[in-house]
Amino acid sequence: MDKKIGYLSAVLAALFMGSLGLFVKTVDVNALVLTAFRLGIPVVVLFFILVFKGVKPGLPSKATIASGVFLSLTIVFYIQSIKTTSMSLSVLLLYLGPQIAAVAGVFFLKERLSGFDILCLGLAMAGLVMTLEFRFSFNRLSSFVYGLLSGLSYGLLIVSNRAIRDRESLLSVSFFQFVFGFLTLIPFLVILKPSFDLSIRDLALVLAMSLVCGLFAITLMINAIGHLRAIEYGILSYLEIFFAVMFGFLFFKEDLNFYKIAGGLMIVASGILQTLKSQLTKGVADEYS
């Protein structure tokens, strides 16, 4: 029964996270404002959850603070990417993150980049080229900048998460990530002054987005991680790509051609292979430690 709960939670978490584009494309609201709601509301709710459970989180580590910063950047760039391109392409560019993390881990965590890692990286890059349909121009590539930046930020978020100490509770880490993610936005909100003047309809949709894609998705993710092995959740999390692509196709008639499907499968395959490899390596290390 515990496994079934874990699988259901993981699938629903991916479904809710994959639905972000539905809200982004439905409302005419600045990406910074959407991110502020996306991070701010979970901060308030998680605070009361911590109080209710009697959890007293200690001071956050540098890695936790860094992960909050990169979480904020990932969401801002991802939302802006969805606004300027399609949901399918945006989520595929976002999920270049695991391969970027493999490279970044060499520099920040002193990890070794194996031949298998290079193979996975090459597969992801080939998938990206396939997704771009082998057509390159400055205007075409410039339209994908936000998607690429979201993938870069996501990769650095993964690296930061790997550096977080195991003894820090997942609930406390999530709370501080949202806190420092929100704090990261404040200078941009002060300088750029985006409008928070929302219609009742847009406000309702933004609040729904914050709950569905933020609080509910994170709660389900935490529950799934508690019932599943890391390798199981890691693979199931890639369902977010499937849901985002399907939502874009069904609700916004986004084009799904051979190049996007083939390139997307290559990017997904590279990420799943990385997940399998990292967990198998960790299992061997734990066995001999």
C-alpha cells in the first residue's frame, strides 16, 4: 500500500508541476509577479505547517540558500520561456538541467565526469539539436534563451540540492528554499516595478497556480519521496514532461512533429539514464562504506 501511495503521489506531483503552463498562458501577468505568488504563498503555508508540527528548523546551510536562489531563477526563466515559446519546447529545455548538473558537479562538487556522463550529455545535446529541427539562426536561438537559462538554473539547483546535508529535514529545506527564493525576487520587484494590479479572474488563477503547482505539488513530492526509493521517484518525475507536452497539445494546439518527439525522447532518455547511474553508483558506495 505504501508503494501505491508513493506512485500515486509522484504521478500527481508531476501532473501538477506540468500544469504550470496552463496558468501561465491563460493569464496576462508578468513572470516576476507570477513567481512571487508561486514562491510566496507556499512560504506562508509551510510556516504554519512547521509551527503545527512543532518543527524548529535550524539555520539553513549555504547550499540551502543557494538552492533557493536557483529555484527562483529557474521558475522566472521557465515561466518567461512558456510565455515566449511553446510549453513542449520550454519543458524540454528545462530538463536539460540534469545534464548541466553533471558538468557543473565537476567544478562545484569535485565530481568526476565519466564516459557514461559524457555519453548522456551528448545524447541530450543531440536531442536539443533535433528539437530545434536542425535550423539555426540568431532570431531562432534568441527566442530559446529563457528556456536555456531555465535549464542552466535548474542544473545549478540540482547541484545545490546535492550539496545539502542529509541531516536537514526535507520540510525545513523546502521552507527555506521558498524563503530565499522569494527574497531573491525582491530587488527585481523593487527596481523593475511590475504591476500587481490583477483582475479578479487573473488573481483567482494565480492563486490556484500557487496552490496547485507550488504547495500541492511540493507536498505530493515530499510524500512520494517518503514512500519510494530515490531512483523510483527520479524516473517518475520525468512524467512532468509528458503532462506539459500533452497540455500544450490539447489546450493550445501546439505542434507535435517528429523532430520534437524524437528530440524530446532523447533528452528524457539521457536524464533517466543519469538518474539510474547516479542511484546505482550511490548504492555501491553505500554498500562498501
